[in-house]
Amino acid sequence: MAATDFKDYYQVLGINKNASADEIKQAYRKLARKYHPDLNPGDKTAEARFKEINEAQEVLSDPEKRRKYDQYGQYWQQVGQGGAAPGGAGTGVDFGGFDFSQYGNFEEFINEMLGRTAGGRTRSSYSYRTTAPGGFGGFADSGYGDVPAQDSEAAIALSFSEAFHGTQKQFRIGNETVKVRIPAGAKTGSRLRIKGKGQPSPFSGQRGDLYLNIELQPHSLFKFQGDNLVAEIPITPEEAVLGAEIAVPTPEGKVTMKVPPGVNSGQSLRLKGKGWRKPNRQRSDLMVKLKIVTPKNLSQTEREYYQKIQQASSYNPRQSLENLRL
């Protein structure tokens, strides 16, 4: 890899080199939401950034890959491939405080580290297994076992409609096309486990699991408040004063709701069982937040009636503030 091809994965995720696993995960989720192709259709720059973010997360979230990346920098993938040492023998290049220039290639380094002879026999009780390209490998015997398969994570964006009703998504993992059925009721923070679609173990080839982190795209009306949905619904001044029956949208269509007389702007009314789907097939509630909206363009008749009400009314909503002093 040329020096100009090196990517600082810590810089890609906007974190420092001492970042914890949780900090790496949080940074990845934040950036994945921002640059996800579903949220940036047709944006090639965002698509390239999303791939770069996933690449950085894949390396830094894997303790072994991160260790090699921290130690060998841009040459971390060459470790364990049996190829020539970066820069070639005799260059004196230093990798994380260790000089590899004394070895013709990484196989010689491994042979010495394991106490193997040139023929590959070991002088200790440990055995070494070569790995697929890109993996450094490790040490295994009957007492230590294999390095386990690695789980993977990815973010997937859904509309409110897709999440509420359930949907099927199709995407590619390497050369494989995977179809995933997302059950009804998913929401931001939900995780979907897909068995056997994660990273393979470099020893056994067994694959870990893939976890899809659900992210809901913003909706023009509905928002979450815990498990319940919230919708802000406008009403007129006369509806607030006299009460009314109004049509309110829900995830499955409009319903009629009774507004009692004398409600205030910002007051919430509950529609039981009209909110989000729960795993037990029940529904949460829909909280209807009322917002009194005044008309901007009054007819002459409307203006006259409002003036008559104003003249006849004895109600003063600011009476309790008249004697207020600091």
C-alpha cells in the first residue's frame, strides 16, 4: 500500500486513539446515520464517505485488527500474509518500535517467534495456522482453542411506514445478496440479528452474526415519546373554548376525537391503543398535543364577532400576574 493510500481510521470516525469500544460504536452510528445512502440518494460523495466509515468501523471494532493497525499502521493487512516485509529487507523501517528489517518476510518472523525451524516444525508445544489474506493469524492448541468468528454491525434506515407495517430489505454482503424481513414495530435503537452473515474466523472460516441497527427517518407529524407516539394537532380558538369533535391522523388512518371545552394550547389528550406496534402485538398510545392556531385573514363578519366577544368578555388570563414583583 502506498503511503498516500493510508487512511487514518481514527480520523475517519472523528475519535482519538484511546477511544473505547463504546465510543467507537457511538461515533460509527452517528456518522452512519448522517451519510447512509438511503438518506442521501444519488450523492456519490456521501456514498463514498459511508463506505469509508464502515471500513474504519470494521477494523477498529475488532480488537485484533485494531491492535495490528495500531502497531503496523498502513501495512497492518500485510502482516501474516507471508509476503515481503513492508519496504523490503534491509530498509530499517521501524513498525511500532519493532524492527522487521532483519527478516526477509513475515513468515521468517513468525518462524522465529514460534521457534520453528526452516521446515516449519516447531520447538514448542504451540502450533500456528496460516490464515486467509488480510489476517495475521494467531496461536492455537488444544488448550487455547481457535479465535472465534467475529460479529458485524451495520445501520439500516427505515421510513415510519416501513417500520410500522414491517418490510423486506435486500442488500449485498461482499458477493452475496441477503434478504431480510424486518418485523412490524421496529424503531430507532432496535437491533436485528442475522445469523451467519458476520465476519468469518480466519482459522475455521465460521462466520459470526450480523446485527442491523434500525434508524427511523424523521416523520412530518409523528414523533416518539418513550413507547408512545406524539402528534401535534392544530385547533381553532372557538374549538378550544367551546369544545369540538376533530379528525386526528393515526398510523392506520384518521379517527374522531372529542376535544373538551376550555382546553389550553400545549395540552395533551390520549388516544389509547392508537400508537406504535409492540412486540406482543399490542399498541402503545397516541398522545395528541393541541396547538391553538389563530386565523390570519378574517372576513369582516368574523372580525365583528371577535370584537363583540372581546368587548363582552370579562376573562383576564393575566390577572394573577398583575401584582407580580421581584
